[in-house]
Amino acid sequence: MKKKSTFKTFVSEIPKNLFAGFVVSLIALPLGLGLALASGAPPISGIIAAIVGGIVVSLIGGSNVTITGPGNGLVVVILAAITTLGNGDMQQGFLYTLGAIVISGVLLIILSFLKMGSLGDYFPSSAIQGMLAAIGIGIFAKQIHVMLGNTAANGSIIELLFQVPEGIINLLKTDNLSMFYAGLIGIVSLLIMIFYSKIRNRYFQLIPAPMWIVVLSVGLFYYFDVFTTVEYPIDKSLLINLPDDILSNFAFPDFGKIFEMNFINAVIGITLISSIESLLSIKAVDKLDPFKRRSNVNKDIRALGLATVISGFLGGLNVVTVIARSSVNVNNKGSNKSSNFFHALFLVAFILLFATELRKIPLPALAAILVYTGYKLASPENIRKVFKVGKEQLIIFLITLLTTIATSLIIGILMGILATLIIHIIINRNAKLFFKNILKPNVLMFKEDGKYYVSVKNFSSFLNYTKLRSKLNQIPETEEAIIDFSMCDFVDHSVMENIHNYAQTFARKGGHFEVIGLDDSKSISNHPFALRKILPKKTKSFKKVLTKRQKSIEKISKEMHWKYDAFSAQEVEELPTFGYFKTREIDKVSNVLSNEDCTIFDVQFSEGELIAKQVIKATMLHIHPKNEIPDFTLDQEGIFEYILHFAGYKDIDIDEHPDFSKRFYLAGKNEEKIRAFFKDELILFFESNKQYHIEASKNGLLIIGKERFASVKEMKAIAYFGMALQKII
């Protein structure tokens, strides 16, 4: 019945996925042509990748609303491969690059079977941002010259950037009408890309900006052809060159250099960038999915690998998951894999039916789309966002960016990883201790009271994040999860960012995801994703800022009209008088939440000596009774209580309440006073509420839950427990 229902839903959603696929194809067409040209490949190769990717991935992929095709990130890599492998012969270089693309696809398939979908977790977030920015600068540097009508510009990325002012001056001074009009179209196209979002007409917005550029470019050709006697001013060399017979002009890969180092480097670079771009895009698109489904990453990588192999054999570029086109798909109500399939079919129709019109598109118009894309990848806003996370993240970002521009993507990302490691070691001030702990099993998960509890110890960074991620993936997103970092000395930016993503997913699907244990740590910035480190109090480079948990406690304190002191160093004076702390040494009390009758606080204490010494962190409640109460201990009946019983401690039974006596261990010196104190109302209260360890003395009642910090929900629950108990006693 479920399969029938799923199939029925799939069929019923075909109309809206057909429309979504059509809208996506309007973007994929100019971008596919443009990305191929930017890569130094024939324009049709980008369309082949989009068509093959759309068909193959929609049939066997593991995602739901992703759109596949050629990606921005591979432009620089493919161009470098074609140039290097061809030794100046771009056509032959392209054939060798197709061979590298095929091998890359095979490697992706192998990686998917090895469950290497988690590879993306081993790259620091800021290094990835730096790599993407470098790719954006590379695209911008090359395509801005094409946009200005100069297709002959060459040199390194830095050289091309320095040539931009000269390129603008040459355009303004040129006597070449073809170059002038082509450059003018390029500039107008760029303005359309920049200001398109400012147009509020919803009917106008039905056609994406890239497609408007295509329509207007082709329309301009027909304007000169039909309505004027003036010849179209743009030379054919500045128009898209598509073969007359597309179906008979497939290129086939050349594996003649398969054992040469340049070929191997090309394979590694293509595989690295395509896998990272796809992994990041799949994660991002899952967040956009209106049904909050999670993609099978390994299955999707396998499908992308197969699509890349097929695309390479047909003369197409790599197939990757593309976030921009995927977001357009979701925004236009795409709900399942069929939208990716339909987008491929529409591209086939465009190529077969409108090839003549496509040949009338000026290269500068497509270049303008890519210039805008490159700028978005490397925009100052992205740099500002990285800086807000922390100065050290900006250093990692810049090292990756500059190294990538100066050398290659592989060296760039490796230098980003190395820079991250060095910075982490400097922050932790002990390389030996850092590496010793980073490789340890450091994640423990269990279920308690219907909640999933995950404890992270020692160090948590991009190097061992997969251990944490594997545990988190086991938790249903409709359940309640508590992630405890109280035993963790260091949590890096990548982990903080990923944890935030999990919290968002749980919130969308109706679950509850809460992070605790970061309150004692310090961060370099106020950003919620900033790395956190437990450091000596005198360390000035790190800031003491409210964690998400502390902000939530502050919020509930205002709701309940309680006082809250997040960074209080005060000790609750009465604590040492309780039996629980007779053999335990109190180190610190913080996060004090109080009213005139109750005080809730986090306490860190130790028990044992020397090598047996253990640090424990817990959240407790102290009640200040208005009336005199007897000394007693109340706890859940268990093995420990039986041991106390045999040691001579008497369990006080309340004859009128046999169920209470069976469930609870009650002990104290003055049995008579205790029996008188435990009236029916009080007993009923304990029977009907959550069970805690409770100690009573002349200084009040101490209520202890788990020997760990409480979540915000648990703190709120214990607060209401305390207020209700205060009224009874």
C-alpha cells in the first residue's frame, strides 16, 4: 500500500516537476554553454554533461531535488588540464581531458562503494570557502576579458586581473565595431545579472536572468536582420560555435597520456573538486527540501560518477550537483527526481530544435553570466562573513585562496588543511597532546529517559568529526537529542557549523536538538560558529560570550521573572554542608538562575585523588524552605541503596504508601520527624513527578539529576519541579 501511495504521489506531482524542470533548463542552457567555453571546451560539452547528468542521476541517484550538470568549481581545473595536456593544442588537450574526466568518474564510483561520502567532512569550512573564492576569482579574471569582447586575453590569474583596466580602455578606444558592440552586449548582460533581483514584477521574474540575456541577445540579431538594412555588427568569431550536425559531432576521450604526471594531476584535481562541490551542494540542497528528506550521499556520488563516465565518452564535461540550479528547482515547486529528468529533456529539445538560434548568442553575453558567478563566489561579503567567525578563519581562508591562485587547487586545499592544523596546535599549545587526543575514540552515545545523549570528549575538529556525525545520523530527527561538550577542551569552527545544521534539521522535522557543555569555553569572536576552547582565565585573545544555551537560559529567566548570572564565580555557601559534597571538592559554580526560594546552577566538582581523580559537571537545584525540615536523603530504589541498607543505613518505609516505599529509598537520623514530614500530599508529589536524588538539611533541599549539565528544557523542568515542591513544604 505504501509503494502504491508513493507512486500515486509521484505521478500526481509530475505537472509541477515538469514546470520546475523547464524553468531550470532556462538557466542550465546558457550556463552549460558558458561554463564549457570558460573551461576551454566546445560549448556543446557543457550541455552534454547537463543532459547525461539529468537522466542518469534522476534514475539511480540518492537525492530528491538536486539538479546536476557542469559546475563552476571545475572551470579552472578543466581549463588548466586542457592547456597543459594539449601543449598549446586545445582540441587535442580537450580529448586528453575527456580521458581524465572518464577516469575521474570511475574513481567517484569506487569512492562511493568505499562509503567515502563523508570525505567532505575532512576539509575545514574556511579552507573550502577560500578554495571557492579562488575558483570565483579565476572565473572572473578570464571571463571579464571575454565579456569586454577580447577572447584572446591570456596569462595567469594575477596577470589577467591586472589587465582588466587596460581591457576597459581598449574597449572604449577601439575602432573595431564588432568588438565594441560585443563588449557593449557583455556589459549590458552584466547589468541585467546585477539588477535583475531588484525587479519586483512576478511575471517578469518567471524567466530567469540568464535566459533574459539569451532572449535579448538572439532578439538583437533578428532586429538587425529583419528591421534594419544594417548588417549585424558582431563577427562570427564572437558568437557561439555549435556544430551543424550535433548528433554526429561527439568527441571521444584519448587515454594516450594516462601514465603521465600531468594526466594524473588532472584526474586528482577533477576528482577532488567535483566530489567536494557535489558533497557541499547535496548537503545545502537537503536543507532546502520542503519535505526535509536526507539524501543518500554515497548513492548520489555513485550516480554522479557513472554520469561523468558516460558524459566523458560522449564528449561532455564532469557531472556534479549544482546548488544554484537546485535552489531554482526547489523555489519552483520541484519535489522529486523527475524535475532533474525533465530539465535534461528540455535541453535536448533546445539543442535539436533551436541550435540555429543558439549560434546567434554573443560570447560576451555568456561571459557576463560567468563574471557575475565568479564575483558571487569571491565577493567581499563572503570574506566579511569569514572574518566575523574569527581572525584565525580569515587566515586559513586567505592562505587557501592565495595558494590556490598562485599554484593549483590541490596544493591550495592542502595548504588550507595544513594552516588549519597549525593554528589548532598553536591554540591548544601542545602538539603532542593535540595529536594524541584527536585520533582517540571520543564520542559516546546512549539513550536515557527517552532522550538521545551524546558525549564528546577531548578534542572535536574536522579531523575526527566523522565519529560524531556517524552517531548523530543514528538519531531520528523527530526525537530529542542532547550533545554534551562539557568534557571537550576544543571544538573547531567546522564542527560548530555542522552542529548548527543538525539543529536546524531537527527543528524543521519536529525534533529537539540541544548543545550543552560549551559554557565554560571561550571563543575568538561573538559568532555562533566560532571555535571554542577551554583556556586559563588570564588568556586575553579569547572572548567570554554567551553560548546558545546561556542565551536560552537568559530568555527563560525573563519569562519566569528569575535572576540569571551566566558568569558568576560565586559558590552556593550551603553546598559543602550537604552529605553529597562531604567527599567531593567543589571547583566552580556558574550559570546561576534564582528567585527568592530556589537556585538552579551548574557545578563542577571532583572526587577521588591522584590518578583516580574524576571531574564531574552537573546541574542542581537548591531550595530554601520557609519552614524547618528534617535531615533526610531520598533517592530511587536501586542497587546502591541496597548496599547502604546492608551497611547499616535503614530504609524508612511509609506503611500507608507501599508503592512509594517500594520505589524510593528514604533515610535519615530522626525517623519520627521524617515520617511526620512526609505527608500524603508530599508523597503523592514525588510519586507523580520525575525522580531526582534529594538531600535535606537545615540549609534546605539539594535536588540532583544526572551527573551532567542539564539541557535548557531540563533546567526549565527542574525549575518548575522546585517551585511546586517549595509550595508543598
